[in-house]
Amino acid sequence: MHKVAILAYNKVATFELACAIEVFALPRPEYDTWYKTEIVSFEPLPIQATGGIKITCKLVQTLSDYDTLIVPSWSAIDKNIRLHMAEQISAFAEQGKRIISLCSGAFLLAQLGLLQAKQATTHWRYAEVFKQRFPNVEYVDDVLYVQNDNIFCSAGSSAALDLGLEIVRQDFGYKVANQVARRLVISPHRSGGQSQYIETPIVKQQGMFSRTLDWAIENINKPLTVNDLASQANMSRRSFDRHFKGALGTSPKSWLNQQRVNLAKQILESENLSVEQLAQKVGYENGITLRFNFNKYVGVAPSQYQAQFNQQ
């Protein structure tokens, strides 16, 4: 069983801490194997999180029992780090174990030198401070998260959930990640960064588009057009486009392409097909159109995605 430690300290950010707990620490009896997660601290207990919440967790002297360490946040200003904790985290990284920083947690990893000459990101409001303090770190703007071998950094706030789902996908596959995402009621589309590697859940929209979206998903392998969706919704094309964008935050055409690309990702992870065969299975007329949209929404070619994620 994979053992996870979530680092707590005085003034730890409650939201990011809760995100880590939600993804990694909730019991999930529906799976034969899951994470064994503990909230740990190197500081005297109890710990006080933001909002005045007091936390009682496990006081530790070592991280040797764990496989993954999650740093939910860290001060962007305070440069003081407990020496023993710094030594333990550095040793953890030297062993090649996985470290995940959420939001401002990247400041701790950078201060320990673990992000030297590597990519990193954090909450946008801390970007300039981070760049000034750590000029030897390759800061990446406008992404949800980045990965450097065994070290991961997420952007601010809810991007912690995006990165958490990516970790689940890497450990247990897209089907499990999608199930976890459904329980979290994640938005059907999260643009930015490496979100392409997260299986996007289909969240049923309430209201006028619910049946139309269900119908489209059931027939996504056919060459549907936006006109087909508008007809199914008994609306004019102009009215359909306007109301769809207002309800879902994206255009109908973009939504259709996203669903086809999502299906293509699932197939690429479990089957070995040519690009032309794959295009037909997801509703595209040809492989050229598939390649174009896959690169647009995923950022890599279908063949590259398959090489990385196909388990056969």
C-alpha cells in the first residue's frame, strides 16, 4: 500500500490541506488498494491552520516510512525552516521519493534547493515574489501544474485537485481517476497546463442542455455537428450557441472536440489502433482532424500520449 504523508505546520492553508485530504486520505472501500495517508508534523501539537482551526496530527521525526510527501502550502515571506524538517525533506527527495507541493508549497521546495534548474509554479499572486526569490528556478505561468520527475507543483487553490487527480491517474489509471473526479464534482473542462493528462469527467448539467449532452455523449462516435446538437435541443443554431456558452462556459464546437479527445485518450490507454481507426471511433472524418484537435487540447500527438500511457 502506498503511504502518503501530508505535511502540517502552524498556519498551514486550510483549503489546500483539505484538498490533499479529500483526494488522498478519504477511505475508498470500493478499491482493493488505495493510499494509506497520515497528516504529519515536525512541530509541537496541536497545529493551527488558517481560520483558527486546530489540528491534531501525527508528530514525526522522520519521513522514512512514507512514499509520497504532500506540502499543502508554505509562507512566501518567512524564510525560517526547522533544520530537522529541512534535512528530512531533502533526504526524502534524494531517495527519489515523490514530493507534491500545492499552491505556495513550492516556496518550501525552492528554499530547500529541490527546484534548482527545474520547472515550478504556484498561485499567480505569488508569481513575482517567487521569481525574485528563486531566479534559478524555471517558473511557468498559466499552468495548472508541472512535473519534474519525482517532484510536482500545482498552481493556486483548486489546481491542487487537478494535480491530485493526475497523481491518482498515474497510480491507478484513468478509470479510477475519473471516478474520484466524479465524486469531487469537478468541472467538465479545466484548461491550462498538463490538465490534458487528467481524464475529464462528464458532469451532468442541470437544465435545458442535460438531455442534449447525454445524447451527444452516447453518439460521440458519430460525425455530429453543432447543428445536430441544436436540433436535438429544439433550438435555433444562434440561440443554442449563445445559451450553451452561457451555461457551460465554452462553445458547443469546443465541447464536442473535448469529448472526442477525451474518448480518444481512453482508447489510446487501452487499445492499439492506427490514427485513422481511432478517428473513426471518436467521430472524426479523418486522422488529420484528430491529430489537430488532439494536439490542440492535449498538447502532444496521439502517438506520444499512447507511448506514455498505454499499459499494454
